[in-house]
Amino acid sequence: MKRYPLYIDGKWTESKNGSTFEVLNPATGEVVGETADASEEDVKEAVEAAHRAFPEWSARPAKERAEVLHRVYESMLKHRDELAECMTLEQGKPLAEARGEVQYAADFIEWYAEEAKRVYGETIPASASHKRIWVLKQPVGVVAAITPWNFPAAMITRKVAPALAAGCTVVVKPAAQTPLTAGMLMELFEEAGLPAGTFNLITGTRPKEIGDALLGDTRVQKLTFTGSTEVGKLLMKQAADTVKRVSLELGGHAPFLIFEDADLETAAREVAASKFRNAGQTCVCTNRIYVHERIREPFAKQLADHVRQLKVGNGMEEGVEIGPLIDDRALEKVEHHVRDAVEKGAQVVTGGKRLDLPGGCYYEPTVLTGATEDMLVQQEETFGPVAPIQSFQTEKEALHKANSTPYGLAAYLYTRDLSRAIRVSEGLEYGIVGVNDGKPSAAQAPFGGFKESGLGREGGKYGIEEFLETKYVSVALT
Ligand code: NAD
């Protein structure tokens, strides 16, 4: 049992009203921890602390900020197993995946420790000989970071690392389902010697109250949010009142295009890996599979063969590849999507129902064929282990179907034809395209969406830009 209070101004502190909430294991329904349940007052205090800490932290040489981040990186790797276990217990993903997430999360810390030292300005040739034009990059100020439950560690480090590297201070609000991993991470940042107020952690069950307090505060200069498109739109509207900078990493509805010349065996394996990772609860998860009609049947068979071998269960058990869904609501959404698809003519090749395992919210990994545009599985994120297959005849048709959605986060294509790979990847209206690659995410690459999948980029040299202002200084020599 883990227990975390809030972390404000360098101190672990109970919420002002003394309330707490329990954290449940989605694999068993058991209580695995407890954290403080923050109120508006706590948020105000955290923002105040971040605001106070900003001048000192932003004035520190980048090298010193980098040293703190390097220490966090080292200790994340040292505590990889404990972090992974904590994540599996509160979120459900299999332990091996959780370990992979710790590495991925730590990679952002390491990358931005280095990137802190490469925040360059510019000089621009002026039009008059007595003038100089300088462009400076400066941290935006206090950052509010709101994160989802599906990647409890990486969604925090992907925001906090570039923010701290840039010289900003932060108030983080993780999802109520997964506050314990956030608490553990906070401990590691504290041990690494981060000054008081630089990184504050607010956990709570009233997201609107916390969100209103963060967004209504003029001392918060920037919102960085990862979560659903629905909540992202709401926060963007709220941010407009005080013209806060916003970065939004929102929902996806990734298409996976498999052309007739693809290596079927590899494509089926990659689709399975991309679709069923984290039980299908990943923003870049394949959601719609478009297969050339000539290879539809052999592909569906290969995919179903892979999927039938996937072991579902409690992520703490050896060999389990798919854990539970996060909660009953998620399970009901998956059931609703599959029922809707079947009623509209889809065929279940494998799976298609709840799994009767004790305690948790399990759904059989499912492959559907005969998917059509009018089905919910083709229209919105299922966020579950369901792989709907639809066929196409021409490249143009495949591209049109792939782009026919308000979302634009990740898309994938499999082909051995280089010209087609270039044409299609250029035509896809998506921020991330995997060509013969089902796992494109990397700390050094830009991650983010087109259209309603978001604004801005995380990762790589692009990620730190989101936390920097551009200042133009014009100097006239006298
Ligand atoms: P969500 O939008 O319900 O919640 C995300 C966060 O926002 C949580 O911390 C939640 O407590 C908070 N929140 C909810 N309502 C709020 C409000 N009114 N004011 C302030 N905060 C509020 O999303 P979720 O269910 O936690 O996560 C799943 C979603 O996240 C999916 O849509 C997924 O695609 C998306 N996601 C996107 C990315 C990406 O990089 N684009 C990565 C991971 C997840």
C-alpha cells in the first residue's frame, strides 16, 4: 500500500480539507494506495509556490538544471522495477510493458537534460549600421500540466522534463486513476535536489475544480495537457480568458494501411503489437485497419492467429501480454462498439466478448472483419482491444478513408513499394506516420497531432520550444 500526500513548495502536505481517496487495482478491484484529494485552496498554494520559485530556477545556468535532470534519469533507471510495479498495480498494463514505459519516460528526462544546454538565441542583420537585432529565448513561466492515466509516468516526464529544462516551474495534476506513479516520480525529483516550488504535485478526484483553479490563475502562463479531445477543447476555451499558451496532446483514431505488396507476416505482427499494447488504451494505437481486398482474407487469418495466442490476465503475472481495461466504463464502451459493429454487419473472427476473469475489467482481444464507415469502431477511439478490418481497392481510396476523420495523431502503412510509401506518407493528414513501423515513438522525435488530435509537439528539439517565449531586443548604438 502506497500513500502520498500532495507535494507543494518542497514539502509533502495533506490537502487543506484533509480528504483523501483510494486507488484501485483494475486487475483485481483491490485498494492499492491512497492519495490526498486536493481542493482549490491547495492548487492556489501550489501555483503560488511555483510562481515564487520561478525567478531563481529560470536564472540558474542551464548546465545546473541539466545536472538535476541527469540525476533524476539515473534514479528512474535504478528504481525501474519499483516504478513499473506501481504502474501495473494502479493502471493494469503488464509488467514488461510498464518497465518499457519507465525507460521511455526516463528517455525524455535524459534528452531534455541535454537539450537544456542548447536553447539558442539569434542575431539578425539590421537595416541600419547603428542597430543590432537580438532574439532571445526565455522560459514562459509557471506551467500547469494535466496528464491522463494510460501512460502514468511518460506523460508526466514528456511535459515536466522540457518545462524544467527550459527554466519553467510546474504544477502537475495526474489522472485520479494513477496518482501513485506520479507520487513515486515526485520522490525521485525531490531526491535529485530540485529546489522547493519548482515541481508541485496536486492529486485529486475533482478535475474540474482543479482545472478551474489552474486555468483561472493569471500566474499560470502555460497549459500543457494530454487527454481526450473533449476535455482538451474545454480547457482550450478556458485558457483563452487569460490567453495562456496551450499545448494539447489529444485523442487519436489511427488507421493502419496494408497494401497488396506488404510482407503479411510482419504486417500482422506489427498490427497486433500496435493495436493490443496497453490493452488498446494508447492514443497512437491502431484503431482502423484498411487492407487491400486481394489480401484481406489471408491477412485477417494471420492477425487472428497472432491474437489468439495473446495471454490476457493480471499484468503482475509472468507471461501476461494484455491486462485489464482501466474501469467498467471503458469495458462498457468496448462492448458497445463491438455490439454496434456486429449489428451493422461486421463478423467476429476471434474474441468479441468480456472475459470472465475474477476481479478485473477484461475483454477478449478481438478481430472483426467487414467493418464499414457507419460503425462506431470506424468513427471514434474504441480505447480497447478491438481490431476492425475494412478492405480497399485503390491507394486513393485507402488514403481517403484514412483521412476521413477529425483526428490526426498517428497513422501506419505497410508496403514494399518505395514510391507508394512516400506518396502515402505525404498524403496522410497525421502528425506521426509509421512506414513499415508500428512503434514510431521516441524521445528525440516530435510527437503530436494534426486536426482535433492536438496542438504543438512533445519530444525532440520541438518539445522544449513549447516552453519558451521569443523575445526581440532592438539595440541602437549611441
Ligand atoms: P481525460 O480527458 O478524461 O482526462 C485527462 C486528464 O484531464 C485527467 O487528469 C483528468 O482528471 C483531467 N480532466 C478531466 N476533466 C477535466 C476538467 N474539466 N478540467 C481539468 N482537467 C480535467 O482523458 P483520459 O481518459 O485520462 O485519457 C485518455 C485520453 O487521452 C484518450 O483520448 C487518449 O487518446 C488521450 N491521450 C492522448 C495522448 C497524446 O499524446 N496525444 C497520449 C495519451 C492519451
